[in-house]
Amino acid sequence: MNPALVAHLERLGQTLASRNNQPVALFALPEAGESSTFQTPLAAPECPAESLEPVLRRGTAALPLQEAVESFSARQASRVVKDLNPLALRIYALLHLLGCIVAHRRGYHCKASQVSYFCPAESICAHLGISRGSFYRSLKELVALGLVDARGHKTTINGWAVRCDGTLWSVKLLPHKGSRARLRYDDLKAQYRDLEADIETGNTAWAQTRQSSTSENNMVTLESLLMWALPPVRTQNPVTLTVASDERLSLEILLDVPFIPKHGRREGVDKAARALAQHLTDEGSLNFYRYLVWQLLRLHQQGRDYLLNVYQMVLRASTDYQEGFARKPGALFVARLKACALWEELREVPLVRVAV
């Protein structure tokens, strides 16, 4: 830990101790080469919640911004000492510190009350050195108090299999101020990783935690967790980046999917789904369009060809959007699709393999 931050935390501990007449330890100061471990403060003063801005201006002006963020996180975690058990406090302190760093690096406003980010729960457990059972039992306490909201994030691989690729977190930055931490629909809908590519390259939380348990040199560090919460641009889903680019795909690709050889259908289905998302200006629902094309392909294999019907529905929704009938052509298309009998056939068709 940086010496300037250590000195600041020691002064903070002395201040808290003088107010409560008992010792207070915010962090266990490590030996050289070791990582810091959050420990339970014994008491906390009754003071109003503060935003990040005054903290940076008062008492930490001489510290680098990153250290000031860490100091702010330590202060806020100390405010909920009386409300949490020791393990729940350690979990909240880590989640809060991650949230503060994420908010700082994303450039959020200094008075942001909560922040959402992606990070596998298994990696957090490995960093804290606790079992998942103990972690989830203490997490319930944080959720009940409204300090944290957490949900597993779902994604689709191989065109049909739904898998959980990690955990979404919403952390309340000011524990005693503002509304409960809550994940938004947009948070759950967004894509945070390319799970298929990560499985092929071994970049998974399971592999990371396994290496951590077998070698001290591969411990799950704070920076490792931030790599999940703040992935570099090159590790984002390449399909999403392609959709957002200037490349324009022809909608007729949808009609050609059944005639693509089985070994090339994955790429063909992906292109058809991106074409649908582009023409309906609904890039955020790319996984839904992948599912739709795969199901249409399965129906076609059974002799029920609805590809032209869907193609015409997309054109109609796109035209309605251009004529001002609808503000969201993607939502209009999905609503019409679910209102017709085709939707039930799409849902009921068996998930048979149609590609290699």
C-alpha cells in the first residue's frame, strides 16, 4: 500500500479512536510484498454521508487521486460497522472499493450515489479467501439493507445454450444516503464478454480461481477483479463492435441461411442476426435475433419455412419507423412477432443441432 495512504488511514484511525475512546483498525497493514486485508472496525462515529468531491478537497489534497478514492471508500465502509457482521463488512468494503475505482476510471460525477459493474462472484470469493456458501449467506445481509444488488448475468453460446457468464453488481457508494442499490434493465441487457471466445482461450473465472488455489504466485488480486469490471476495448464482444461499426449488411442474408453448409452456419447465423439488428436499429438485442434465426433454421429443416415471412415483417417495421409510425422498430417487430402464431412454433421447436 502507498505510504501516503497508510499515513492517512492511521490518522483516520486515531481520529475515530479519540471520538469513541477505543482502538479502530480499518486495514491490517501488510508486510512488504503482501496484499492488504480489510478488517472489522470496532466502532464508527455518527457523521453525515459525504460525496467524493469534498473528500478530494479536504484532508487528501496531497494524495494522488487513486489513493484519495481508496481513502474515501475506507471512510464510507466504516460507517456501516454497527449494521453488519464482520464477513459482510469485508465483502461490502471490497465491493465498495471496486465501485469507487470503477466510477473514478469511468469518469462518473463526483456525487454519484451508486455504480454498477460486472465481476464473477467466484473471483471475489477467491480474492477474499472464503467459500461461496459463506459469501452468499453474508451477501443476503447486504442486499436486505439495500447496500448491494446482485444478479447472475445470462448470455447465449452456440446459438441456443443459455449460460451464466458472471455476476452484475450495483453498489451503494453512500451507505446512509440515497435510495437502495438496484440494477437497471439496461445493465442486465448489456453484454460484458464473449463467453465462447473466453472458454476457448481459458479466460474464465473457474480457471483463474483454480490457479489461485494451486499457486500463491497466481492469487486473484484487486487488479484482476478490475480486469473483469473494466475490460479493455479489445476484450469486448467483437460482434457488438461490428454492429456498432459503419459496415452495413444486406437483409437478404437471412434468406440465404438455409443454403449455407453446416460447417459455416454459425458465421452465417451471426451475420443474419446482425443484419436484423441493423435494419431494426436494435443492436442491444443481438442475442435475441441470433435465437430467432437459429429457431427459424430449425423450423426450415422440418419443412416449415417462415424466413420470407420474417423478412417481410422486418421490412414492414422498418418502413413504419421511417414513416413515423413507431419510434422503436425493433420493439414494434418483436411485438408483432409475439402476437402471431409463428411465435408459439418458434418456442416449441426442439433444440436440435443444425450446424457443426
